[in-house]
Amino acid sequence: MLTLYSFGPGANSLKPTLALYEKGLEFEHRLLNPAKFEHHSDWFKQINPRGQVPALADEGKVITESTVICEYLEDEHPTEVKLRPDNSYDTAMMRIWTKWVDEYFCWCVSTIGWHRLVGNMVKHLSDEEFEEKLKAIPIPEQRVKWRRAREGFPQEMLDEEMRKIGVSVRRLDDHLAENEWLAGGGYSLADICNFAIANGMEKAYSELVNAEDTPHLLRWIEQINERPAAKAMFAGVPREKMEPAKD
Amino acid sequence: MLTLYSFGPGANSLKPTLALYEKGLEFEHRLLNPAKFEHHSDWFKQINPRGQVPALADEGKVITESTVICEYLEDEHPTEVKLRPDNSYDTAMMRIWTKWVDEYFCWCVSTIGWHRLVGNMVKHLSDEEFEEKLKAIPIPEQRVKWRRAREGFPQEMLDEEMRKIGVSVRRLDDHLAENEWLAGGGYSLADICNFAIANGMEKAYSELVNAEDTPHLLRWIEQINERPAAKAMFAGVPREKMEPAKD
């Protein structure tokens, strides 16, 4: 039995969730609440010592890192709906896109997301309460990011991340002007991993992602949202499988 | 015919070079000289528009990104010496290690390397000559890095990168204390990609990598250096294949 631990269908958690839906694999979905710091709790750090979602448990073995989980599902279930191209060159092109999400696109969007949302999650805490929460975070860089989110990120950093978001959506739109999908002529993990970050940007970044400036990016976002797997994912995991994360 | 464009057997260029030697694949090796900015020249940017090595050309198709090239060689030549574990879980563990190199280990070592070596490469240039060189660099973040290397990186950044190098070698040594190889019980791309960065650290970072503090890391570095493929690689590409990069 597969169990996915995630924050639900958004950002990095969306990647393996959509891959599981696309492949039609049965899985139990355990949703963690980031506002309650559930990913830093002791029970979850026994599953992923780094205290990060998503994580996939497969018969007791745990796989972490969203992109690695997606490739694992392809390796382990090659005969279900295929989400990797059928030749080595196109698969390499797919991996350049998924790597780019992990090393560039995801980070700039994440910083602005933290600036807008995460800071507010911890502003009600006293300094002592906040420092107590930080102690549970195993990754030093994540503790730095929480502190910055609470104090406010330096404006220079926010400007630079917004510049990178501009570069990212331009790159996607230019490529999608010439191609229906990102790699190999078909829908693949390249699309799923970029969609995980790009979906919703027409609302959150309307000055950059809109019908005039990025029509091809919008077309592609819409196209993925229309897929039966995406609709099923957003409509919600069947209630009987949506067990609360244990505490 | 395979053609590899690289800086020679060190850092990211080492990864596909060693993979090609391990698999016993014939290839032409075109060496570029970073001190002459050959990777930013127009002829090379026609091969890789991002102006980065390594790049692999396979019958006219170009694959970039060192880790992606390594996986491509596995996908395309699965029957030669295998550098990926034979099951999905261990392959996922291998990918967590190669991803970690690309997102963490390589960056901290790279910054210190630039601080120590690259700055000197451009200090003899006048401001005008330097700015002229920068114009040929397609990636904005790379231009920022060249400027910082020439001016001197902020001490705070150097301290933080040295901290991360300490974390990295501790992580490797702890894992290698319990395991002969990094993933799946056998030699794999996890070892090749980490070796690309770790080899030589006992000289460049002797305060962190030494017989007392990291005996297991040293054992593993030595073990890879003793492999016939690594010896052949360091002994030099056969002269007839070592054509100078065209200009």
C-alpha cells in the first residue's frame, strides 16, 4: 500500500499527488497542516527526518523529495499511464525541466509565497514561542527562512526573486508558444512539476501571468486543469482515504 | 558518435567523463579552457546556449546538465556497465544523493573555489576588458558570480559556504562509515557525482577532510581513484581523441 504525506494539491506536494492520480494508483493520503507545524512534529520526523513533505511510504520504505518520488513511481509502475517520454533524449529534456523547477523556478516563487503568507502564520507568536517552534526544524536553512519570513525579507531579496519569477514565466511562455507540452511532444513529469508551481499564478502574479503577456502559459495551465486526473485531485481525495495525519 | 565538451576531469565535467569511462563508451573529448572563456564563445553557445560545460552531443542532439547527461547515458546504454541500482527504491536513494550534490554540496564548494581561483583569473583585466567578457555570459546569475569573484566575495558569504562544506563532508563520512558505497550497496552515479566534488578535498580543505575527522570519506575517495576507469580518465584521454576545441 502507498501512503503519501503531503500538504495537499499545491506546490511540491502537488507533484506526486497528480502523478499518483494520473497513473491511477491507489494510495492513502495523509494531509499535514503546515500552520500547525505538523511536518516538524516528532511522529513525522520518524518518517522523514528532514521534516519535509511530500514523502511517500511504500510497504515501509520511505521516499522523499517530490521529483524523486515522481521518478520512483515511473520506475516502479512502468506499465500504468506513462509520465516519462519513450526515448532517452526526450527523457533528458524532461529532466532538464524538472531540475530547473527544483533549482530555480520553485525557489523564487517560494520566497514570495513565504513573504506573503508564512510570515503571517507566526506573527501572533511571542519571541519565545517562535524560537520554541524553530527548535523542532531539523534543517538550518529552513530555520533561517522562518526567521526571515517573520522579520520580513530584505526588499533587495524580494526584488531579485520577482525578477527571477519574470524570467521563469517568460521561459515557460516562449517554450509553450512553440510546443503543446514541455518535453518530448507529450504530457510528462516536466508538465506536472512545472504546473505544481505555475498553477494559480494568474491570480497571485497577475502582473506577470495574464492573457496579454503569457497566453501560451495560460493555455497550458488550463489544459492541465481540464485533465480528469487534475479534476479528481482538486475535487478532493475520497473522504474515507483522507485520514487526518496521526499525532 | 558521442562528443563530450568539458573542462576535463574535475567538478561537474568529471561526472559524465567518468560515467563514459566506466561504461567503456567511445567518445571524442573536446576540452575547453575556462581561463580563455571558451565556454562563452559564440561557437560553443551554438552547442549550449547557456554557455556551460559539460555538454554531450549524440548524433547531433545535445544534452546538457551533468547529472542529466549521466542518467541519459544509463537510459541509452542500459546493457553496458550499469551505474544505476537494479531496483526502484535504491535508484530513488541514488537520485536523492545526486540531487543533493546539485543543490547543496556543489554550490558551497564552488563558491570557495571561485573565491580562491577564479578571481585571480580576471584580476589582470581592466574594468572595460572585464565588462566586455561579461557581455558574452548568457546567464545573469553567472555574471553576478564573476563580478563577486573579481571584487571579492563578502566574508559572511564565505563563512556560510564553509559551514555548509563542513555539513557536507560530515554527512558523507557518517554515511560511508556504515556503507561501502552511497546508494543501494553498489557503486553508482551517487558515488560518481559526489566524487566529482569531493575528490581532492583532502588537499584543498585539509582542516575538514583528513584521516582523523573523515576516515571513511577518504577511504571511499581512494577506492574510486583506484578503479581502472578513474585511473584511465586521469591518465588522460588518448591523444588522438583529445582534439582542441574548435574556435
